[in-house]
Amino acid sequence: MQSLIKSSLDSMADQHQSLNCSFNTVQRVFAANIEQATQKLSEQSLIEYYKGAEFLAKIGQGDALSIAFLKIMPWVGEFYGDGSIQKIVDFTYQKISRTPNKGAVEPFLNSFIDVVEHTNNAQLDEYLDLIEYHLSKTTFSVHGIHDTHTSPSLIAILTNMHLLLEQLEFEGIYEWINYGLKYFQDHPERQEEYFSLSSADSKAVFQRQRKGLLFSDVEREINLFQRALWKTDFMYAPYSPNFEKLEHLHPYLEDSVIRLPDIYEPLNGIDACKRYMALVAHLIVHHQFTTKIVADNVSPQQRFFTEIFEDARVEYLAIQIYPGLKNLWLSLIPIVDEFDCDDKHQSCLRHRAIMLTRALLDKNHPYKNQIILDYVEKFKALMSAEETRTLDSLSLGLGYLIKTRSASDTLASIYFENTEVTYRDDNRSMWLFIEEFDEEDNIFEHQKRSEDDEEGIEVIPPHYYDEWDYAYESYKPDWAAVYERLHSHTNASKIEQILDKHSTLVKQLKKVLDLLKPQNKKRLRYQEEGAELDLDIALRSVIDIKNGSPQPDTRINVDFEHDSRSVSVLLLLDLSESLNEVVEQSGQTILELSQEAVSLLAWAVEQLGDNFAIAGFNSDTRKKVMYYHIKGYNEHWDDAVKARLADLKAEFSTRMGAAIRHGAHYLDLQQSDKKLMLILTDGEPADIDVHDSKILIQDTHKAVQEAQQKGMYPYCISLDKKADEYIADIFGSHYSVIDRIESLPQELPKLFLSLTK
Amino acid sequence: MSDFDINQFKIKLEPLYETQSNEVELYTAAYNAKLPVMVKGPTGCGKSRFIEHMAHKLDKPIITVSCNEDITASDLIGRFLLDTNGTRWVDGPLTLAARHGAICYLDEIVEARQDTMVVIHSLTDHRRELMLDKKGELVKAHSDFQLVISYNPGYQSLMKDLKQSTKQRFTGMDFDYANAELEASIVVKESGVDTNIATKLVKLAHATRNLVGHGLDEGASTRLLNYAGTLIALGVGVKDACNMALICPITDDAEIRTTMSGAIDAIFD
Ligand SMILES: Nc1ncnc2c1ncn2[C@@H]1O[C@H](COP(=O)(O)OP(=O)(O)O)[C@@H](O)[C@H]1O
Ligand SMILES: [Mg+2]
């Protein structure tokens, strides 16, 4: 039986030299690939190919290695040239196979499918160096015995090679590897998790290394852009195409949220920021001009062409208002060769579509096809009408498809190259599905929900902040996720009662406030111009004149100058669980006392007219730092604000650094000379996912320094009797500890006033 | 003093003014009743132009004071100056207008310190008189005298707002940028660009005005549009002119500038 198979294989490969290998499986794969190999490889490389396949079958790892090798190496040898196959065989044997990492050989060989695709032909050594580097750093020895333990992450990194090479330069890959090594070298499970690109920090570091411009870096510009031109304020949810695991995800606008790629590289000379503008503009004009039409009786191909006319229609309308958009969009619509698609052997649907797309918008398009020209005319005729509708696009789309339909449209091989218009959405918003169950949509919805937490109102994506790791003297990127919310509210009358209760204090404060109010004047003497004549000086000048002095002093007036206040204040409240503790002397909880103190302070600041915001925070691990807006800078001390303050709740932990960074972000935007950040807390920074208490203390210290560098003045008011042990490490000398917590309502406003005098 | 000629403050050439609604009638009525008028509206929307236009129409002299932080009560009323013979009293613009009968227009009044403005109180009620206490003279206002102030409510901050006690002495007239078509026609007339360019300039102004409160305190004014138009009419490139006249003056914020250059590219092809 065996010899029978062998002889038949021999005859199949008879014009080739046979492979000296006893695995039938290998022989079969050899037979299937040798034709191709002979075509692709030089004589020299072909010898390496034979020798390699034979060798790998003999090193005691069964048939799998040779099989993978035979399949892939023809491309590798062709791409990297003579000697490259041999080099890979040597590397495989010496660096991987003879170490405890044997198991990684097959993934290593397989990785070349992607390596060939994403490197240039001089980069083979660079790739091998990279693997060797990773291997040597992760295959560790215990007690001086060399290389005894398998690398926990080699296979993981090899399996992700397509993503790494596609999105990053080698330099970036090294950065990403080094980060993983730094934190997880001694931690096999987390190391594996990191290198399989499944943990959040791994993704974050990866993102940071990616080529291109992050959307978050131009979010404000894009925001202002839609507001300036259309007065809209859609929110954004950026996606990273590769982590969403949804192939060919297009932008789209749904439920007032724009989904768009989180990173863009320049394209056809259009920089990334402009690309985002093109995208947002397209989505908004759809929103303006497209009305949903029923999709149920329309085939996918009909929909496809209808969408092309509809895209063109809404863009045409937009261009009437903003003509400059035309050039922007045109530079992002590819031009293909009219005769490049062979409709005998492949589906030319997309090829036809992209030509039509271009022709509808570009009057200088190069195409000669009569049907295209006819439909451009029809489209023009349509658009010269007073009013057009999405249904008009449908009839054009249907007609065009009938005229151009071809048997090859359904072929599996599709002409794809250069047929995508990246700034355009998937047009989901123009179709109404009445009967059909749209599966894709639902999977997506589901995923979106499960990402969010139980409250389901997380439409605003979190802000990510770095966190300082003192042990490594470096930032952990995008480590803490801060979600912002408007604080919940209840009845505002509670706050009024508090103010009544403290009416004596309110009166006292009034006096202090009056002194602080900006009517105070400073007297400025020796002014050329001024409010009043300064008699002393003036007389002196008169005398000088009478005495014939050629240059009497003309600065004979006094003037007055305002001591004006230009202060912005953020009061940041710790709302962690511990505030629920009852203070014995008063029978109130710390939270209630804080509430009173804040009410008084807010009242006082309102009197002064300083720009003032109140926010609260707590955290439940780095994945969920909550930042609650209680009073915005633009809000007055009114019932809406009081109602929020009345509903204060305390729960979870105190990840203070992240909260300070987020608060600083907004305070920094305020336009005033002085920016004060008051932090009211009852304990040290802490969170349940951090066991070394020093980490968050040091991180908060960093956050404070960052704020100071930006010109803010962070100041802590601590209610923790043990604060002296750590507070100076965080705030330097900028803090006070209030020992008698029950006196907080009196102390807080006074403290504020003295700070801003 | 008596040979002082108030007519030098009359406006010789009729200032172009495109009427937006019934403001001419309203103002005329207020003038005839000698009621003080407060014209409110954003910078550069035509408030001053309107008052000049009305002064010309009514054939009355007008004395304009641009207020600023350093302006003092004496700057309005007058002061003693030194000369070789000792000191000499010189009427300030407010006194001049009251004494000789002119419209006194205090432009951008919030810019002045609020206590300064108390001096106008006695001129704005039934007394219509002005006490020059340093000189010891009580000036009774001329029957042609009227007080007009301009005020930009968008500017409001807690530090810079008119006192209620001041506001309550004036009748008010709201002004805003003219509607797009009218504003474009103003730009055409004032700067000499064609309607097509003027319409686009107005679109750009609207884009900036949409950003008020989002990093801009005020959008581009009609005045700035005229500047841009004038530059374009002189042959400056459209985008350069927009940057120079419309974007650069209103913001230093790099991100807003990026946005606006995107908007310029979208509006002009
Ligand atoms: N209705 C209008 N008619 C004619 N020109 C106008 C009008 N509105 C604004 N302008 C133009 O705008 C410019 C600025 O107006 P101006 O009166 O100085 O503004 P404001 O006093 O409101 O700050 C004027 O020089 C003029 O060219
Ligand atoms: Mg579309």
C-alpha cells in the first residue's frame, strides 16, 4: 500500500528531483508545491528548499515543520533571495528548536506569510533579530541553569505578527515588546496576555506606537468644524479597526454618535485632520439630506448602486453651500484605469462603482464608457431640479444596475484594489429594514453594550489618563479610564436649609466678602493723566514753572486702579465610601459635613463672582474612575446646581491622580490669571486594584506637579487625622488638615477666602 | 468760550447705512423726546454706523467717546490744565455736548469703570444737568443734547457689566449682524468685492459666530468682513485675506485656527 502511494507521488513529481523524506504527508505536500517552488526559486534557493525540508523532518519534531516549510518558503525564497531559506532553517534550528521553545517553530515558520507581505526584501535580518530579542528576553533561566523555561509569550507574539507588522514600524514593535518585558517579565500569565494583544494596556501601548494621527489629537478641531459649518454637535466613538474584529468597518452616524477610525495617515496629499473633516462633512450632509427608504425589496446590488447615487446627491447639495468640499472629497476618491478589470474572470461591480462615483462628482473624469456618461447626464438633470429625494437615487441606482449588469458580477473573485472611498460611511442610515433581521447590526449593538457597564448610558467614551509608576520612573500609558457624568439630583431645598442653619456664619462671611470684592481701589500717584489733580505734586510743578524751569514734571495727577480678581476655581470632592463614616462630635457623616461646607463655599464664591466649578470623583479600579460634574464654570449657584449637591453619595475608592488630571483638563481651559484647584478629601489616594499604597500617592503627586506646570495651583484640604504621614509628599506645602471635622463648614469658606485674598 | 463752534462736529458726508428694520423711526422718536438711548449688540454690527447715520439725518453734531478702562470722570467732564498763568478749565466731551447741544455717544461703555459712569446720571433723568463740582458750575443741557451709549451684552462678565442703576436710565435698541443677504450687500458696497465673494465671506463669518462660547468670545464682525473684502478687492488672495482679516484678529487658539482653515477651504473653492 505504502509503496503504491509512493510510486504514484513519484510519477506526479517525476520531472523534479525527489525529496528524501520518509513522511508520506510531507511527500504529498511536496508534490503539491514543487511546481510553484520551481517557478519562483532560483537554482540555489531550490537547493536550500530541498535541504531545509529534508532537514526539518529529521530533527525529531514530526512532519509538521516540513509541511509548513514547504508551503511557505517558495514565497520567502523568491522575496528575500538566495541564502534566505538557509538562514531561516539555521535560525529555526539553532535559536528555537534546540531551546525549550520547540513548540514555537511551526508558528514561527507560518509567520513568514505575513512577514513577506509587510517587510521589504532587505528586512529579513531585522525580523530574525526581533524574534531573537524577544526569545532571549522571555526564555528565562532560574538559578543559573540556562534556558530551562519556555518563553511564555513567543507563540503569542508570533500569532499576532500580522497586526504588529501591518500597523507598526520595527521601532514601534520594540517599544511595545520592551513595555511588556518591563512589567511582566516575571509574570508568565500576564506576559502571555500582554503579548497576545488582549490586555488593555497592551492595546494602549500598541495604539501609541501606531503610525498616523490619532483622532483624539484633533477631536476639538473636528468638533469645532461641525459646529462652525452646520451647528451640529455629534459625539464620537472612535474604533480601532483591528481590535473590533469587524472586517471593513466603515464610519457611520447613528444615535447622534459618529463612529470613525481612531487613527488616520495622510492620503493622496490630504493630511489626517482634513481627512476627518471630509468624513464628518459627508456624514453630516447625509444627516441633513438623506431620508430613510425601505430596503426589503431591494437587492444588495441594487442597494449598492443606489448608495452611490445618494452619496453623490447629498455631496452635490453640500457643495452648493460649501463649494470647497468638492476638492477635498475628490482628492479622496480614487481614479482607476477604465479597462483594468477583466469581466470574464472577475466581478467588476466595484470597479464600475468607483468609476461612477468619480464621474458623478468630477466633471473632468477620464472615463469614456457610454453608460457612465449617460448616467452622469441623468444625474445632472436630476440635480438641476428644485428638489430631490433619496428615492430619486433609488431609481437611478436601479436603472444603472440594469444597464451594466453582467454575469460575472456574482463571481467570487472581486476586483477590489483602489475601489474604496475611505471617508464615506456604510450608508446604513438610509435604509429601513422592516422584515429582515439585520444580524450585523445586532452583533454590533450587543458588543457596544457589553463594553459599557450596567447603567447603559455610557455614550460618552471615557478619557484615558497615564498613571505614574514610581518604581519604574515612567508613565503607564492610558492607564486610568475616567468617565464623566452630570451628578444625579434631588430636591434643592435641602441646600437652602443648610444655608439657613448657618445663617450667622453666612453673615460673618458677608463682611469678609465685602472686603474682597473688586471695588477696592489702589492709589497711583505720579500719573500723566488721572482722575484728580495731585495737589502736592501740581504745586511743585507750578513753582517750577514760575521759576522758569524748562522741564516741569507733568505727572501731576493721581489715579485709582482696581484690585480686580481674575480667578477660576475648581472644587474637587472625594466621594469615596469612607465619607459615609459618622463624625462622633456632630453625629453627621463626613459627607453631610462636606455638603454643608461646599454649600457655604459655593454661596460665598458666587458673591465674589469668581469662575467656579464643583466636581466629585470616586473609582472602582483603574477601569472605572467616575468624575461627576456638580457645578459647571458657566453655571450659576442656582437650583439645578443645588439639586445636584443635595444628592451627593459616597461609594468606592479614591483614585485621586486621574481625577486631578481630568479636573485640570477643564480648569486649564478657563481664561483667568489665577487657577485654583481645591481638593477636599478624607484620606489618602487608594484603589482596590493597587496594593502598594505608595503607587497612588506618588501618582497623585505627579498629577499635582503636572497641574502646577500648567500654571494651576492645587491645594488640598484633608480631613484625615493621619494625613501628616503622606500629604506633604503629594502636595508639598499646599495643604491644610482640618482636625475638627465638625468645623469644616466654617473652615472651608474661610480657607478659600484667605487663599484668594 | 462763546465762539466755540459745535457745528464742526456735524457729519458732512452721509454715512452708508442699510436699514434692518424700523430702527430709524424708533431712534427719531427717542431723539425728539430727548430720551437717552442704549444701543446693544455685538462688536462691529453697525451700532456706531447707525448713530452716525442718524446724526447726519437729523443734522445734529455728534461727539463720540470711545470708552476704555483708563477713562475717568474728568476725561468726560473736563479738568483744569496748567498753563503759564496758572490753571485753565477745559470742557470734556460730555460737557461740550451738553453745553452746546450735540449727541454725545459713549461707545463701548462697559469698557469704562463703572464708577466713572455715575457722572452721567444727572444728565439722563428729568434734571438734564451736569455739575462741574471742581469748577463750581452747573451746566443745564442744551435742548439738542442727547446721550447715547453702546453696549455689547456678549461681553458680559461678572466684572464687566453695566450697573442696573445705569441701565435703567436708557431706552434700549437691539442690534445684531444683518441677515446674510443684507450683510453681503453691505460688504459689496463698503469694500467693492462682488456678491459671490461677499456671500462666501458672510458664510465664513457665520462659521465663526457658531463658535461663540466654544473658544471664541465673539465671531467675526461686519467690520472685519469689510476689511477682508477690501483686501480681496485690492488683489490679495482670498484665503490670505480671510486669515488676515477674519481669523487672525479673533483668535490665538491654534486648534480653532485649524478648524477655521478647514472652514475656509470648504467655503471657497
Ligand atoms: N447696517 C449697516 N449698513 C452699512 N454698514 C454697516 C451696517 N452694519 C455694519 N456695517 C459695517 O460694519 C462696520 C462696523 O460697524 P460699527 O458701526 O463700527 O460697529 P459697532 O459700533 O457695532 O461696533 C461699519 O464700518 C460698516 O462698514
Ligand atoms: Mg454615505
